[in-house]
Amino acid sequence: MNNAKEDKKSFISKYYCIFTGNKFSSICKCKSSNDHVRNPRLWGSDRYETATKVAQTGWTSTSDYAVIASGEGYADALCAAPLAKANNAPILLTQNGDLNANALSELKRLNVKHAFIVGGTGVVSQNVEDKIKAQVGDVQRLAGQNRYETSVKVAEKLGTNQK
């Protein structure tokens, strides 16, 4: 069996992540009640680096999919979580005007083939989309006129059973 798949399954079965506050701080806690299991804390110097640390911990080799959302607000990244789970994909954060260097580095490291951008061009610009397309062949944007419509677009995508 593929060690990378086993590592991901092991990580997912042992941990759950909570994203809190407006800085997307992640705190991972062990589901197990065993006191001898260490509870890792993942963090970075900012929300973008923290998202990268989560991706590096959960996806040690490759990932066919990635989900990209704005790090400047939480709504789109929050509604992207079920999409990321359904596609076994990390959520990478970026600024609006330029693709975050951490996100670009992870897209390359993971050899991502398909990316979902969650949010309109007002939160993840066309410039960022173009840079993602240069790295990842297949890019799909899920967006509405506001955060509520964007959330509906994500839910509709999940309801189609299509990746």
C-alpha cells in the first residue's frame, strides 16, 4: 500500500483541526484519550504560513487537488472545508493581488493537477488565477456575488459527485 496514503489516513484518523479567529490559527488535538499521545500544534508566522504547515503535515508527498481561498477573510476558506475533504485536498491561502509565495510553493511541492479557487475576483484576483493556471493545468473557480452565494456554489459542486 502507498505510504503517503497511509500517512494521510493515519493523520486524518488521529487528528482534527480547528480554525479559529480571523488569523486562521490552527490547533490540532488528538481524538484519542491516551495521555501518552502528543498533541501537535501547527503554526506559522502568519495565516498563510500556518495553512502551509497544515498542508505539509497532512500531505507529505503529493495531492492531485488543492483548494485556494483568500487569507484576507475567513468566509470562503470556511465554506471550502467540505470541498477540500471531498477531494482530499489542502486549503491554501493567498492574498487578493498576488499569489502567496507559500501557496505557490505548496502547489509545486504537491504536484497539484487540479485546483479550486473559492471566491470571486474581488477576493482572489484574476492575476492570482492566472498564476495558479501557469502551475496547475485544471483550475475551476467557485464564486457567487457574495459569500452566501459562493457557499451555495461550493455546496452545488459537492452535490454533483464530480471532481
